[in-house]
Amino acid sequence: MKLLAVTAPVVLLAAVASAAWLAWPARTMTNPRPKSPHAASQPDADARTETGANAQPTPERAPLKLPLKNPKLVVSKSAHRLELYAGGQPVRVYRVGLGQRPEGDKERQGDLRTPVGDYYVCVKNPKSSFYLSLGLSYPNREHAARGLRDKLITPAEHDRIVRAIDRRQRPPWDTALGGEIFIHGGGSASDWTWGCLALDNPDVEELFDSLPLGTPVSIKP
């Protein structure tokens, strides 16, 4: 009888602990939007790090009036600022994080730099590893010309890039110039990406829901 008296509480305690363990993932693994890697095979896709994952909450603000008239994004790398324009007027300003080597223009795959120049949104990925992402049309004509001059790419690769830009399509992302430069979430507090532009999650969600493909993006030093 003493053995039964001791064993019953132990069994009950084990059952309670087991139930708590099984219930834990259901409470902690929920996510408002699905996530899966975007083009994870390319080293320029995004920083494979969690240092920018602690996004700060964004204060409440009036919603944008959609659809936006002639939207455009202007990025100042030195100021870590991304501005959204509509109808020629600024309507939003966001803090932005850059590549781990924030100074200078991007020249090649793996240099950890955020490119400078004029681009357009060529991809919208609702299943980004970093919440949501807008792909930019890097490399552009200027990068292709410089890459050909410096013998980083072949004449055929140069022509592929130029044809895609002329057609307002996604340029090739498989050359030595790199690619997969995105505006994505994950946090703007530091320069932590592999060349992408990182926003706080509420900010990139607002842009993702507001901007069509083809939206111009100008990135300044």
C-alpha cells in the first residue's frame, strides 16, 4: 500500500508535465504570415543572422490612402532613411538597416554592400525568410557595364541583364555581380544584412501592401 501511495503522485506529476510540454509549441510557434526562405541558395539573398530580428514597434499612424499615385521610394544610405513618395510628395519616412559594409556601391556577389543607383520593384515575396520582401532590379545597366569592363561578367551575361532591364523584368541574379537585393523585414536597428535593405516588420508590411511591381526605387549614398 505504501508503494501505491508513493507511485500515484509521481505518475500524476509526470502526466501534467507531459501535457505542458506538448502544449508549449502551439503557444509559441504561431506566426501572422507564413515564412519560408526566398532563394536561399544564393549567398546575396539576405543575411543569415538573427541580429536584426528584434524589430521595434512602430507608433500608430494614419493608414495610407490607396491606391498611391505614382509611388516612389528614395533611400539615403548615409542617413539610414527610406522615404515613400506619392504624387511627388513624401508620405512616409522609415528607418532602414543596410548591408554589413554600408559604405560604397555594390560591385560583386558577397561584398556585403547595399547597391547605389536607380531600380524598380521586380519581385514581391509574401513568404520571405524575413517576414515580407520586395525584390529590386539589381544589377542595373550601370552595374552591368562596369562588370563587363572589369571582366567580372561575360558579354552574354551583360546582354542578359540589359534585356531584362529593357523589359522591366527581373535581371539575372546568377552572375558574379550578385543579386537578390530585397527590401525586407527583420529590424532596422543595425546594418546586419548581406546587402539588402531591412525595415521593421510593420513598415515593410505597409510597403508590401501598398506598392505595385515596377515601383521606382532610388538608392543614394
